[in-house]
Amino acid sequence: MNIKRLLYILMFLLPFFGGCFTFQQNAKQQVNNSKSNASDFSALYNPGSSIVNPQMTAFVSSADEADVFFRIRTQELRNALANPLEEEINVYLRYFLRDASNFHLADTASLRYTFEVTKGEYVYGHFKVALGERIRYKLVVDFANSRYNIKKRLLCDIKNNPGFNDDKYIVKNLSDEVLFSNVIAVGQDVRVLGGFGTEPTVNVEFYREKKYVAIPPYLGSPVNAANIPDSVFSYTFGDKLHLSESGLYAFGSTAKNEKFGIVATGNTSYPSVTKVADMLEPMKLLCTEREFAVMDTSNALKPLIDAFWLGLSKSEKNAKEQIRVFYSRVALANMLFPSSVEGWKTDRGMIYIMLGPPTVVNITPNSEEWIYGNGEQGMMFTFENNSGIRNDFSLLRSNAYQSLWQQVTATWRSGKIFTVSKLNDE
């Protein structure tokens, strides 16, 4: 059987498999097609599409097995209950483990969890999946309870490759609770555990936090000079690690410069933005260099930030709404896209903050395609993960985005909030 015929058969069969993926040939073709519930993962990045929004992380703990941990906000489960006097709720989980190279189904199972909803900020769950050696997987997990209208799909990579693998590390606090983000407030103490095949002791490279530079999607990324760590120290897995300074703590190093990293952030309310000092830097997405410099050198930051937003909309009501939406998107980007930097500083974070949740998300083994809008006005952004490190996606930049980006920026600076509908209004 030739390759073209095989690809045709695969593309024909994929929509009939749970948790499947599609290939995207060109933006116009996808924009003109209706969304497919089987292949469209846009709900991943749209918390408003579901009553509950679990968080999930995977840890390759042995040669042939991975532990998958998840948590759900207790308040979200309470909100789902029809009777406020109910103290328990069932959540049904079904997972599909697929070989990332060919999407063949490797494992699937259905599980049920009963959670108490009367105390605690989160409820926690855990399950195991069987792995094959030297295989990279896509794990699709559906959380559901039709009685309470609970329906949410999550997706994560699980890699069981030999040698370095960032899925062979997991971070916990000193109370032995799994941390679902690699971005942690500076000054905290954590423990890093190494899974199958990791050395007991490793060198940790520390890279001090750098100032964020906002680069529009129509400009090429600057060529990064060789990264030289600010310091290097030895760490034994399981020991206490004190995050004393803001920056990247990188574990592991290979010829491809692969690393597992913990990011220590000065934003103690991360992923939210609640302090005035943390509000300024994301404004680089909207400010001119001169506007930012004036605020950055001021000893009275809050009045200047308020004046900036009020100056855009000329209305206190509109300014408050712009601030609410902008920083809500910053917080969501922090939750969804953390990598070697805070989530809002990534390419996906930048697009998410400025344009909002994408209309359609297509997933391939090493990339994501985000489509905004419909018809001729639709626009697609492609993000590639070339390093294989979790959440490490870079935008394929193009000068074709210049007109769109000018429209997006002009909308925000005119006191309005950019949404997908703006694309089709033009």
C-alpha cells in the first residue's frame, strides 16, 4: 500500500475514534468547514465552555507506567450540583492513550470518582496508564457527568523516550502535594522527584529572570545568544529546594539543550494578577516604549496605570471592563501555557491575551493550529514544539500577520476589547 493511500485511509477513519486528531492543510479550507467535536480542541483554552476546568499532569514513574494526577476546584463542583444540600458528586472519566506518531489507540479505560464538596479548595484524583518503551503518547481525558452538565476534555503529552525526558520529573510541595504548574512563587520550598532512568543527583542551572520583550507575530524572533547560566549547583532528587530568586531553575542538559525547568516568579498571586507591581509588564503588549518607560520609572505606578486605561476608553466603566478582560486573559495564559517563562510571556500567551480564545484548535504530534474567525476573514496561527519539552511552543511568524495585528492593537487602544467577532465585522 502506498503512502498517499495510507494517509487517505487514516484521515477517513480518524473522525470515528474517540479523542482523535486531524491534519490541517491550509487555513482557508479549515475556516470554511464546520467544527468537528471529535477533532476541535478549542474548549481546552476556553474555560467558559465548561462548568468544571480540571488541571492535569503526568509523571513517567517506571519503565512501563505513568501516573496521571488531576484536581478540580471544589467550588466548581458545588456550582454544578442542583441541590446545594448535596455533599458528594460523581465524576466519570474516560481516557484515550494514543501513539503520537500514528494516533493508534494504545489504551483506554473508564473510571468513576466520588468527591466530597463540603471542604477544601480542590479535590484530587489519580490513575495509571501502561506505556510502551521509546514511545511518545497523546493522552486525551474526558471528564463528564451528564446529570450535572459536566463535560470537559483535557489533553497532555506523555513521553517514554530513553535518556532525558521532562515527563520523568514531578514537583511537589513539602506537604507532598503535586504542583500542577512549573511556575512557583519565589521564596517557596519544593521537592523535585525523578522517575525512571533519572540520576539521583543532577546539576541545576539557574538563569536569572530577564525583562520581557514584546515581539509582534509579524516580526521574526531574535537569534538567541548562547545561554550561560548565572549559577550552577548540585541537587539530589527528593531534597528540599528553596527558590530564592526569580528565574529559571533548569534540570538536565543534552546536546539538544533539553531541560526540565521550574520558574520562580515574583508574582506571589500567580497565575492571577492582583498587585499593581505585576500589572505593568503585560502592558508592553499595548504600550508604546515611551508610555511604558514613563510608568516603569515612576514611584506612583497605580495612578499612571489607571490613567493609561482611562485614556484609551475615555470612560471609567469601559476602562474597568478592559482591565478585567485583559488581566483575566493574562491569568488564563499563565494557567494554560507555562514553559520556561510565565505563560503570558510565551507566543501562545501573547496571541491568547490579544485575540482571546481561538475559534478552532487542531492538534498534531508536534504542533497546534489556532484558527480565529470564519470565512475569508479567518486567520490561522501555527505553533510548533521542536524541542519536545512540555508546553514549549513557538509561533511560526509571518509578515502576513501585520495587518491583523495592527487591527487588534488599534481595537484595544481605542478603548474596546478585541474578540473573534471583530474579524468578521471588517
